[in-house]
Amino acid sequence: MVAAIDIKVKEQAKLWLLPPYNYSLRQIAKELDVGSSTVSDWKQELIAEGKMEQDKAVKQINDFTAEQIFGFVIETATMSERELAEYCRQKGLFVEQVKEWRVASIQAHQPKSTVKHDPEKRHDKRRIKQLEKELARKYKALAETAALLVLREKFNAVLGQQRGRLIPLLARQRIADLIEEAVASGARKLKACSTVGISIRTLQRWSIDGELTEDLRATAYRPDPSNKLSDEEQQNILDVCNSPEFAGLTPNQIVPELADLGVYIASEATFYRVLKANNLLANRKRSKTNRRYHKPAAQKACAANQVWTWDISYLPSVIKGKHFYLYLIMDIYSRKIVGAEVYEQELGELAAELLQRTVWAEKCVNNDVVLHSDNGAPMRCFTMRAKMQDLGIISSYSRPRVSNDNPYSESLFKTVKYCPQWPKQGFADISDVRNWVDNFVQWYNLEHKHSGIKYVTPTQRHEGLDGEILENRKTVYQKAKEDNPNRWSKEIRDWEFIEEVHLNPDKKAA
């Protein structure tokens, strides 16, 4: 149970609450050792009795109007620090707040810096305009690229660059619609026309008064040439060619025969043209027509074990007319001999066995290695092709009777047969030739500085060591040039790393 407060304590507290004392609630509670809430209750009793007025609400700093704040600034403008502190206590303000108002007032009356007079802002504005312009340009280019890609996807049959081609009206309408669609999506009309294979002038010629017209060349009247053969003359040519006397001869033979008889009907070309028009020019020769072979696909190697070439060459024996067969597989990137064997026969089964050992040794099974060779029987036999498919090897073949389609193997065989160790008298037996080939392969791969790969050994390039070697050479040459610049009229020798090696390259790649 709470003890009752002495009446004298209550009377003393009420006395201190009234003027002239005006003690605060906290001060009275501390002096009389009572709670602040109790003193507050006694204060409310005095207010209820009419002995004390209700406290006015304390005005917050944020409640002042702009005019009042401006008045405070003017009134305190000439005050000292002591006078300002006393003024703030009277008005319920803080000195720091009044100083902030004073600074804000001064800044508000200062002239504002414009972009015209502020170099930094002027630079920022110019930079913003530049970036906006660049962004708009890139967005426009991106929209054009997307529109052209869509146009190329929809229009698969590009017309090409041949002039004078006849395009039907329906095709013209489709092309014009696709171009307009691409232009609406952000592409330039010139680029859209180029994508489908026509010029913008062609598109303009198609339209007359805003409507597409048909090509009138198909229906145009074309008078016959004045030197055209008459129907009687054409029939005469057919009669002569089909006559028993000339039935087995060609126009190139018929025309001279007629000339010997004092008769001239037409030229050889006219004879051929008339026969072709009447479907009388079928091939009658017993020999096959010449077959056109296309250049093999270009191959590019950027690392070891990407493109190999292989071939078979004769190695002579001491017995005249007897040969051994050297099978060589070479990596064109590093020029390393990755596989070599000597046999007494030229068989596809032996080649397949060597290929399998080589792929296993290089650990490149199913790595899509390209193996290029000529068109010999061992290269194209079923056993060899089946083995290549099992090992994941991609085949590539030279054209018939074209030796320079496989230049790396041809060059390697020349190195083999013109090296100083080559036995001019020939090899005694199979073991002799195999020992010699093994020694040659060791010398070629490990000691021979190959000119085609900047005079490093094939093994060094195959293992990726040539880059560091060439860089060291370049450093040595640079230092030598710096020490004696008068001895170098041009740049130092090219020791740059060879990144790509091509086999049967296209003209642009070459």
C-alpha cells in the first residue's frame, strides 16, 4: 500500500508552482522527493481552482512561417553571440537554427549560376547531348539491323547482282511489301533493297503513279534481225546434216566439206544453233564428257590436332624394280609427323591400322580432326573410310590429278628424299628402311628447325612452346637494333607467332 503524502509537502509544491517561483515539475519532484506525475496532478488542481493559467502550446520550430523566419533573421542580424543566445532563449529557438536561416537567406538573394556562366554545367549539358545523340544513333542502327535480319529471313531467295533479270508482277509486289515492312521497322530503303538483291532505282522504276507495273519486256514487239536465216535455209541445214553423206560428221567437219564443194550455207556456230533448236545435238561421243571437279573445301588449323594430311610414297630398295611404301601422317599446324610406318604393300587396311594408332597416341578420338589426302585407292577404300568414321575423323580429298591440293605432304616427302642421310643406293630390307624412317622422324620432329613455322622444331610448336621462343628472339633483335640502330635500315625480322595455317584456302584467306 502506497504511503500518504504529507499535506505540508503538497502545500509547499503548490507554492513553488505559483509566481514568483514558477518552478518546473521536475525541479519540484526532485526537491520534495515525489513523483513528477503527482506534481502534475497538483498543478491541475491549481488550474481547476483558477489560481494558475493553462500552459500555452509550445510552438515548434517548423511551425514558423517564412515571414516570421525572415523577421528573426533581420532582428538578429546585428546581435552579438551573447545577445543572440539570450534572444533565442526568449523566443524558444536555437542559435544554430537562426544561423542556418541567415545563411539560407543570404544564398536565396545571390544570383543563380546558369548553364551559360557555369563551365562545368555547360560541359555536362554538352556531354548529355552527345550521349543522347550516340544512344539514338545506336538504337537506330540496332533497329535497322533487326529489320534487315527479319527481311533476310522472310526473303530467302536473294536475287543476286545480275542485271536485266525478269521479275514477275507477283514477285515485285512481294518484294515491295517486304521492303516497306522493313523500312517501317527502322531500316533504310537503300539497305533493304540491297538485302533482297536489287537497287533502289530498280524499285523506283517498278512504280508508276504509285502503282507497281509489270515488266513489259516479255510482251514487247521485237522485229526479226535482217540477217536472220529463213525457214528454207534452216530446213536446208537440217537436210544437209541428216543426209547420208554428212550424217556422221559434226558441223565443224560439214562446213569445210561444203566449202570444198563450192557451197556455203552458214557458219559452224549457226549449224550448231539450228541443230540445238531442233533437239538434234545430243552427245554421240563414246568418251565420257569432261567432269568438272571443284576445289576441296578450305581448311584452317588454329591449334595442333585439328587438320592432318597424309600420303604414301615409294622408297627404293637395292633391288631394281622393288619398292617399299612409306605411310606418313602430318599435322599441318605444327608440321609434326604424328604417324609414320613402312610396309611392303599399299593397302587401305594397313593405312587404317596406322591411323588408329596415331589417333590413340595423340588422344584425339572423336575430336573432329580433318584428314586430307589424295584420291588413291587406299585413301578411299571402304576399310579406311569406316575406320575414320569410327574414330570421329572428317575426310577431305584432293581433286583428281591435282597435286597441289595436298602441298604439305608433297613438301614433306621432298624433305625425306633430299635430306643428307638419304641412302642413294636404296634400302636392303624392311627392317633397314624402318630403322631409317624412325631415325628420320626423331630428327625431323625434335631437331629440324622448320622454315614454315619460323624455324622452331615441329615438336616445340605442337606442344605450344613456339610462342615464348619467338618472343625471346624478338627481344634479342630489338635490343640489337637499339644498340646499333645504324645497322638496321628497316624493321627487325618478323618473329610474330603464326596463329592460323590454311590448307587449300580461298582467295581472300590466301
